[in-house]
Amino acid sequence: MKPYLYFFIGVLLFMSCKHEKKTTSNLNSEEPKKAEFSIVIHGGAGTILKQNITPEKEIAYRETLEKAIRTGYDILKNGGSSLDAVQNTINVLEDSPLFNAGKGAVFTHEGTNEHDASIMDGKTINAGASAGTTTVKNPINLARTVMDNSPHVLLSGKGAEQFAKAQGLEIVDPSYFYTENRFKSLQKIKEQEQSKLDHDTKISFYDADIKDSKFGTVGCVALDKHGNLAAGTSTGGMTNKRWGRIGDSPIIGAGTYANNNTCAVSSTGWGEYFIRALVAHDISALMEYKGLTLQEASKEVIQKKLTKLGGTGGIIAIDQYGNMVMEFNTAGMYRASMNNKGELYIGLYKD
Ligand code: ASP
């Protein structure tokens, strides 16, 4: 063979190697940090500013976030499933009056508490959700039961409550969900609403000062030792919501998504925008179809797509390698993470 042919073949081989490398690095442009298991939680996003929170309240938030994440961490450490970790972690947050889920749920326009929740299994792509329930103590347990024991994905209202009762879930009197703080927030918003109407100003349910009055939706994502991802979200929705309004939290693909091949995501924020932007699934899709890393995909969806639409909020997410992301475009987000080494991070504000 002529020497120039060797040279030509050499150039071709070199170029094909380069191309191969580029494709691989597109799929994983961040060297994946292998973590045997990891867990991330959020307790809502919004105008969370240090100057608005008393030191005592900050300690209370930090303690409850830590208690919750350690619950899931222990399950994962002992070889439990990511689904159990997500559910039990969320139970701790639901039972706390600090967060807008379960016990601390915000009030509807009519003065009731209506809960939405969802959970998803990244291994089977199975999911369960419930919307608009008023008597189920831990809505995430209902979501899990819908997934495990029914042929459906999303149950709502009275039917969901009948199902919960038949399945033996804990049912409480609606008064269990009363908290003075949340009730006062409703009164304040109603007064603002009335004064706007008195001044003949066009009033929007989601006026700037009103939309931020619902902090505290809770969520959890986890990767277990078996390589399975799971995500869950639970909320009371938005203060002063009416007409049976349902947010993104029980909508699979918007508020919650999990797929073992990509990531697990839980959202919090202005629900209507998260539904329209299909935030949780979009992050997974960018990883699946475009080869973006979890970090890149989360930034793209929260900082570009959601922000451009006018939506506010954030997500927590974890990928199959245990990489963890907490991305938000608000002043703060209650959040915590823990890896397999037991390293704990807790954050409230933008660092
Ligand atoms: N996303 C929830 C909803 O719109 C509220 C929140 O996360 O703060 O119902």
C-alpha cells in the first residue's frame, strides 16, 4: 500500500475516534460521581429571605428537614427501597405544621384544606397520585396505595377518600389540618383581594403578593442501593385556591417524575407554570434524548424555559449515578441532601 494511503486511513481512524468520544461525552459530559445511594428533599420554594425568618423558626425548619432526610437515609442505608425512603421521609414533613403538606396545608378560598400528592417508581415507570382530598392524614400514602393497589394513576376528591378508607389508610377529621398561621394567611390574602376589588383593580388569583403565600410543598427523590430511583411530592396547593384547583404536584411529569435510565425529580412552585412546562419530565427527556447531564437539564428547564414563561419555583433531582441537583429561580428553597457517606447539606436561601 502507498504511504499516503496509510496516512489517509490514519486520519480517518483518528477522526472516527474523536467523533465517538464526543458522542459519549455528550451523554455524560460530567464524570459521574458514583454514589451507592443518595437522597434529596425540598420543603417548598419562594421568597425565603433570612430577614423574614426568626432564628427560632430557622432552627425549627433545619431540625425538621434533618429529621426527615435522616428517616429516608436510614432506610436507604439498610438496603430499603427508594420508594419507601421517599414515602417515609415525606411523612415526617407532612406531619409537621411547618410545611404546606399534610398537617401544615394552606387553606382554600372556602377555608378548607385540599391535598394533592404523587409518587413514582423509576424502575417500573409506575406512578400513583391523589388530588383534592380533605380527610387523608398522609396524602403521599394514598398516592403510594393508588400506585400499588389500584389499576389507576390519579384519583381525586370523594372517590379518592373512599379508596383510602377501604385501603385502611389513616383518616382524620378535616379540623386536624387547621393551623392558625395558615388560616391567618388566607384572611390576609382575602383582605388584599377585597381591597383590590374595592379599588376596581383587575385582580388575579396569582398576584405577586398572593402567589408567594404558599411556601412549603414537600418533595423527596432518592436512589437506593439496588440502583432504583423514586420521586414523590405532597402539597396543600396554593392559599386561596378555588373551584377545585389542582396544581402540578399530583401531575406525573410536571410535579413528579422518575425513570431509572435518567433521573428522579420533584417540583415546587407556581403549579400552573410547572404543568405548562412539564418541568419534571422535561428534565428527564433532555437527559434521555439530548444526552444532557442532570445539572445541565435542570438548569435549562428552570433557569431558561420556566423563567421565560414567567414561572417561579424549583426542583430537586437525582440521577442514576447519585448526582444531586437543587435548582430554583426564587430567593430560596427549603432543601437538604445526604449522600451514602452520610454527608448532610441543609439550605434555605440562595447561597
Ligand atoms: N406547586 C404547588 C402547587 O402549585 C405549590 C408549591 O409548590 O408551592 O400546588
